[in-house]
Amino acid sequence: MSNKIDLSLNAFEVLVVVDHYEKLGIKHFDLMKGNGCIWAARGSGSVPINEYFVFREGKLIDIQID
């Protein structure tokens, strides 16, 4: 299984999110453009976990979990 990453996302921000997941041991996720954030989806299809990584001026300022 490979990760799906929207190529229109900011490359630096993608690296921050991928590093976050690597530290947690999470290997499978999809990254998409959200509303002013990077929207990450992971988990099983029946119980997905959505996380929203919010960046401002090149800094990760918030992670919201849905």
C-alpha cells in the first residue's frame, strides 16, 4: 500500500507531517489539501481518522483530530 500525497501541497509542510507520522510509527496515510491546512486521512475505511495540520508562516501551529 502506498501513501497518496497531493502534489500541490507545500513540500516543507508535507515533510513536517510525514516526520510526525514516522515518529508515531504510522506508515499508511493520505495527504490532501484542506481548507487552509493539510488534511491527513489514516486508519481503516470503516473507522477513518482525519487530522488537520494547520501551518502559519512555515510553522506547525495546530493539529486537529476528527
